[in-house]
Amino acid sequence: MKIVVIGGTGLIGSKLVKKLREHGHEAVAASPNTGVNSVPARELADALNGASVVVDVTNSLHGGRGSAEVLRDINP
């Protein structure tokens, strides 16, 4: 299963990505460090292609909006 972890290179995200991969999942660490910037949201669209699950472990809001609002903009 493809699982995108927004903030996947941070303290919590990197541990989550490692565990998911250990359990056989295709875990994508989405962060600016891996070339996936969630702001603006359109840059996140490619990383989300084919994903079954998206987990947001960032500690920031996107332009004053929550992650759920950003994801609705990508896939209304």
C-alpha cells in the first residue's frame, strides 16, 4: 500500500516512514528535503498520485489553513 507521510523526514515522520517500510508498505516521505513541498498544494499532487493513505505529521499550518483544507484543494 502506498502511504504518503507529509513531514516524513522530521523527528516523528522519519520514524513512521521507517516502520511503514519495515511492514512492507511503500512509504513516501513528503517534505521539502525530498523535493515535495506541500505549500503550494499543487506541488504535493504528484506525490499523492496512487496513494491509499496520507498522514500529516507536520507541526505547521499551510497558509493559515489546516491540512484537510489543503488536501481538499488538491482533490475536491
